Amino acid sequence: MYSLNSALRVDTPRLDSAEALNAYRENLIAGQDPNQTLVVVCHGTGCMANGSNRVTAAFQNAIEGADIKAKVMPGIKTTGCQGFCSRGPLVLIRPQGLFYQRVKEKDVEEIIQRTLIEGQPVERLLYKDPQTGKRIHTEQEIPFYKLQERVVLHNIGKIDPTDITDAIAAGAYRALAKALSGMTLEQVVSEVEQSGLRGRGGAGFPTGRKWRSAMAAIEKKGRPVYVVVNGDEGDPGAFMDRTIMEGDPHSVLEGLILGAYALGAEQGYLYVRAEYPLAIQHLEIAMAQARELGLLGENILNSGFSFDARINRGAGAFVCGESTALFTSIEGKPGNPRPKYTRSVEEGLWGRPTILNNVETWANVPLIIDKGGDWYAGLGVPHSTGTKVFSLVGKVNNVGLVEVPMGVPVSHIVEAIGGGVPGGAPFKAVQTGGPSGGCIPYHLKETPVDFDSLTKAGSMMGSGAMIVMDDSDCVVDVARYFLRFLEEESCGKCLPCRLGLTRMREMLDAFSKGVGTERDIEDLISLSQAIQDGALCALGSSAPNPVLTTINYFRDEYRAHFSDHKCPAGVCKDLITFSIDPDACTGCRSCARQCPNNCISGEKKQPHVIDANQCIRCGICKETCKFDAVRVS
Amino acid sequence: MIQFTINDQQVEAQHGWTILEAAREHGIDIPTLCYHEAVAPSGACRLCMVELKDGNWSKLVASCIYPVAEGIHVYTETERVHNVRRWIFEMLLATCPASPEISALAERYGVTSTRFSAADPDRTCMVCGLCSRVCEEVVGLSAIATVDRGVYKRVGAPFSRPTDVCVACGCCLSVCPTGAMQSLFDTVRGIPATIMTQLTA
Amino acid sequence: MAPVGKDMDTILEQYPAKPEYLIFLLQDIQSSYGYISQESMQQASDHAGVPLTQAYSVATFYQSFRLDPSGEHEVRVCLGTACHLKGGQRIVEELERRLNVEAGGTTADMRFTLNTVNCVGACALAPVVVVDDDYHANTTARKLEKHLKKLEHDVTADGEGQGHV
């Protein structure tokens, strides 16, 4: 764990009114020097894994060196994920806004000398536009950022997520002050309704309508009621919610407090995946700091409204992203979804009316209250308002986190922002919605990315993972992957899911070995229908989607496996062979040394040969070869 | 009383009943495996799926947990219902090939063969959880429970060891719809079920 | 086995005696002792006021709990979608061969536990392997083996990974 910037300044007051909060903010802003030199280092998980904490430490050590300190007084700030993960570690130099990428410890000295002291950019660390070949100085000019519209993510990468004063100076809790100092509960709910916000967790249910039904349920059943954050972001390939919780935890917390205010809830829960330790840590710090300032807990801002929240760490179960499974998990039980046809707004946690929204949904709420529902409804397209955050991963140049208005075409995200597939070939398909979603093939790349258009194309919005596949990715393999994932993650309670997913996966296993018939494809479709109709919860009923969309768009590729015994993408092990191109092989022996089955032979400096009968198709030779001499066919 | 239709036949039910209870009251057949009057329904086996229709709108629901409502139209023998049933039975025949109870039930609904191969020819348990639910809800002991998850889900006592929490009351044996508890029982209690049956007879 | 963090009494004292704290208790036991023994599970369920069967159901339902002692170092291979497309499965198979242990198991010398994880959310780094708290980005089984060898020789090795979180 890296050391945290210590929490609050000593003289933090407990804020006893909305006015006091606003005055406190003014004070903080007045205390900031816009011309101060600031080294901003990304401490998102991606950059951290690439060593950004060591870069920060190097800056700290160097800046503490006396002669540098004498000339400039640079501050160092660490932030949440700035989004451009494939270029990390990222370092920004303010106020110039210089954007340095792939910064290593050894670059720090040069940055300090050249930029901080001499005021010149370090050219080689600037981003190079792949099209023009020109170095780009600032973040805003880089296409990856320029083409985005950062609304939910607006503070992420700018604020230190472990320092509430930084968040407050940037506008955090302004919406809460506004609501507590003059909005009725009814007005808060109306504003959310007006915004047209739909749930960002997958299904896209209108958030305002959910809150409205909860109000109705409370009228019938009374209180207590609960508000819950679903931070169990389990979709493989998705890290939007992680980034928000890590990079701007106050946005989630403020949204939750506003929801609690609208419903009169006194207790809230944040259910966060155990795999996200940094998100949990930052939320804990955010809550402790908010409590100290009187923004959370007893009598918030002296308004008479009391609310507190606690974090439940997930224990490793994808199904707990399903609302009723999440509730049973908070109650301390195995996360089996409940077999009930009642809505959680009426009967949720401990059988009480409960509002459960996903992280990104909650993070949108303060913006809506602050700027108004009408403002929000003006973003995006009708029926899918606002922006959406996507994690863009897989076979794409610019891997990272992207926020765009709803309704932009898939191509805008994958090609314009993402920079397309490495090597320049067109992408094959984009998987949206994770294991519950489906794929959008290249010929539908102009499909607008909004809830309804994606559903029409056979996929779904899901939580926002976009996985780009190219010609070297096999659709049968990807469909198998998702089924195996869900087999492991199914709670196992209902038979269609527990038995059906395994049987579907077995049929795909057979395809990947070249065994199958046209009838099997028809059976797969029919069994998929039975699982969609029969499964107890959304995990099961959406599980067949990846299989159905890939059959729909790539049926010929399925057929090629069992009719021609070929995997066109060269992935399915039983249908491929590895060989060495004698013209490219230099006889360096490194593949032969690495082969776990010792089935590569040849004299030194002579072309080598793979014994196809002994080969286990592990691919290590291909990975090892520096001369690209290993062929797959 | 609540008025609605099942297969276009007008029926009546009391408030709070499920579709399954109403159907059985009126002699309309719906297959079930994990349902038992003694415990709360769990909606696990999904054999009792029925179709609700209203104009062009339709959806499938588990009749053992879906509460009756005024004016709904329930259909128990539609194509979609049959599709779910047929696949569940086909998969059950391959999962629990040693259970004569399951074969007999499948046969009653016209499923006598399966496209799937059996993984374990001796298996009878399909993990509907009736045994553990009766132990928890009726006996109040929770000597056994469903453990693990997903494809590995099974019924057992903690650490798969015989447990003295079990008082050998035999309730689990009597509710088990597939005969699986017979062989599971001795691993739970440490007493073979055959002896148990003699003792309680 | 001595706890790495809090001992059993401290863990129990932290939480009110209510069923909703069962998972919290088991998580703390897991992180202090590396696994959940039969005795500690009994103590946790007694404290939370639930039958042992419920604790056992919970401990076997969630992936992060282990019922057997785990190795000194935990190697978690991410199998999220991005990692799958970039060869995560191959890394698992290769590590299974090199460590001579199946995924989910612990090496005979108790040095390494090999696990898979369904996405750590660091997809830009695919394929990712997390060794203890170190994230290894764009890695291969070969690179990892070198790192693991180092760990094996140097019990106090720290920060050898590319960066930890």
C-alpha cells in the first residue's frame, strides 16, 4: 500500500450549514494558487501496476533535494485513473498541462531539470499522434481525450481522491448543500425523473421511476428504508465503477446521501468487490473525512437529516451483482438470488423498501441535482440521456476508460477514440455487456450506443465493458469463455442455469474439437431459449446471449469448425497446428529450450522442426520466437 | 376471492395463493420436483414454469412462487412452456440417471430419452435443496445445507463429516423427490439410511 | 498457525453478535490466518449466532474463502475477457506445469498457491497476474517464473513486481 496523503488539515471545522460548506469551499479555492507548479501522477490501478508509485516516490525524493526546492516549489498530487491506461504511467505537469506518458523512474530527473526548472517539455515523453507522427503537448489535444465528453469522470484525474478538501474545492457536496437548504424530497426525486437517467448497471431501468416507486412503497409500508450502492462490478473486462470509486469516491457517496435524503433513509450500504482493495480504501477514507466535516452521520449540515453508510466487501461472487443476491449477501448468507416476484423497491434488504443503484448511476445524481434534470436530459439522445463510461479493452490501440454521450456510434468509440485494432485491420466484433451481452459485428459499427439500439442489435448496454475482437479471436472460443465463466459464477440454485450452461458449453467444446452438426446449432438455440425463459435470475436468463449473437452474426465460423474442421481464427487448439517457417527460423534454439514437451528439434543455426504429434499447442514457441518464424494453421 | 384464467378456464383463488396452489386446487396439472407443502417454495427446479399472456405480451414465471392476481391469463401447455420442460427433463435424465422417480416423471411428460450423456451413472441427487430446507424450516436444526456453488453445488454437512446436529428424524428422507437422500443419509448421520428406515418404521 | 494480522479474539470483538457480520468475520479470519479452519468457523458462527452449516455454506459459496492453509505466496492469474483474449488461460496451464500444481491448489512445499480470478479490472495490462499484491502487466509464464524463483530464494523479496497496489 502506498502512503496516503494525510487526511484533513488540522483546523477542519464541523460544517453546520449549507452556507458554511459553501464558504468553506470558497476559502479552499481562494487558498489555491492556479499558477503553482504541480506534478500530477496517475495512481489508477493500471498506472500503479506499471510502477507509478515509484515514479511518485522519485519525484518526492528529488523535489526534497534542496536546490530544486529553491528554484520552484512544485507540489505533487496523486490522482485516480486518468483513463489512458495503455500509456501509463501518466504524469501531468500543471499549470502548462503537459502530458507525459510511459514515464519511468529514470525519467524523473530529466522532467525536473527540463520542465520544472527550465520550463521546456521533454519531447520524447509526449504522446505521438500515430496518424501525423507529431508530438502532442497537452491532454486536451490528444484525440483519445479530445473526442470524449467527461461528465461523470470530470474530477477523476484532477483531484486527490484521498483528500476531501480537494474534492470540495472541485465542487463536491455542492448538490447536497443545495438539496438540504431548500429542496423538498419530492423535488429531488422529480429532478432525477426529469433527467431521464437510466440505471448504468445493465438493465437500464429509469432511475427516477425506481425512486418514485420506492416512495410509493414507503407510503404503504413505512420506514426503515435502505439505499445501497452496487459496486460489485463483476463483468470481466469492466472497470468503470472501480475507477469512479477509486478516483472520485465522494461523487458516489454524495449521490447516495442525496438518495437517502429523498427517501428518508438512515442507513446505506456500499457493496464493493473484494478484488478492488484500493476502491474500498478510498471509500473508507472518503466516508471518514465526510463524517468529520459533518457531511455524513448525525444531523448532516445541521439540517436535522441523519444518515450513515457502511461498506460490505464482496467475497468473490459475480452473481452478487444481481440485486436479490446482493441483499442476501449483505444479510450474511450465500448470495443465492431470491425466488420472488416482488421488486426490491418494495421488498429489498431485510424485506424493506430499498433503492439499489450501480456506482455510476449514483455518481450521476449530484450532477443532476446541481445542474438540473433538464440540463442532464440535454446530453445524449432521447430515451438514453446523459453520458456513459466504457472500458475499452481487447484488440484496440488505446486501451482505457472512455466517456461519451449516449448515442454515438460504436465506430466513434472503437476507431476514433480507441484508435482501432493494432496493425490497422478492421475489428471483427465488439462485445458489449460482458457475459450477459452480445457482439456487434464490424458491419454494424455505425450502431448508436444507447440502451435500445444495442438491444435491437441483439446485444445490451450492460455495465459498459467494450471488448474489441479482431480476426485472431474465435467466436466459438469467446462464447465458450463466457459460458465457462458463468458456469463457475452461477449460484447453482436453478436447474436451467446450473445444468444448462454446462450442457451448452459441452456442445461448444465439441465444436472446438471439430465435432458437431447443423442440428447441434439448432439445439443450442432451442436450449438457449429454454434457459432464457426458465432461469431464476438475470445471470441465467441472459447467459445464452453471447452464444445467440455469435451464432446470429458468425454462423459460418461455427460451421467451419465442424464441417471443415477448421478454426478460421486459429485459436481452437484441436484444429490448429504449429509449424516453423524454415526461411524465417535462425536456429537460435530458444523455442526448443522453452518447449515444455521437448518436441522441437534442430541443429544450432539450422531451421528447427516441431513434431506435430507431440505438440500440445501451448503456443510458447510462438511467444518465445523473436523472428516470428512460428506459424499457426 | 381472486378471479383469473388458467388455460382459458375461469378459476378462483384466495388472496396470497400461488398459481401452482390455485391450479392444483382446480385439478390442473403442473409438474414439480422441488416443491413441497411443508416448506416455503424455492423456485429451483423450474419445472413448474407457466406462461402469462396479455395480448401480445407474454412471459414465463415459476408457478410455485408467482402470486395469483386478478384478471391474469395463465397457460400451462404452451410451446415455450414445453420447451423449458423438455430441456430440463432431458438434462435431468442425464444428470440423475439412477433415479427412477425422475425417469417416471419425465416419461409422464413425454420425455423418454436425452441427447446428453450421463456423467455419473449412479447419481440420483439433483440438488433441489428440499432436504436442507425441511431441516432448517420444519425441524429447525440446519444439520445439512447446500454447499459450494454453480456446477459444484451439492447437499452436505459441514466439512463433509457426519454431524451430531442431525437427530435422525428422517424428514429429509421423506421429502426427497428423487430417492437421493437414501444414500446421502449415512454420510450425514453416520448411520445407513436402511437402518434408519427400520428404526422409524 | 500464528495469525498475520489480528488474532481470533480481536476479530470476534470487532463485530456485534449478529448474523449479518458472518461474512465480515470470515473475511478477517481468512486474511489473518490465510484460511478458515473448522474451529475458527465454529467460533465465527457461534459469535454471529448462526448454525455452522450456514457458515460452511457461505465459506464454500464465495470464491475468496479457503478451507485449507494456503501457500506463502499467492499467484492469481486473471481470466477476465481481455486477459483471456491475450492468453491468460495459457499462462494458467503453463504455471500449472511449472509449479506442478493445479489451479486452486498449493505446491507441496507450501510456497505457492495458484489461483485464477475472474477479472481484477486492470484490463489495460492484459494478461495480468497478481503475485501477492504485485500486479504483473503484459506478462508471460516465463517472466513470472523468474519472479517466482526470486521469491523462492528470498523470503523477504519485496517490490520485485512491476508495482503494487
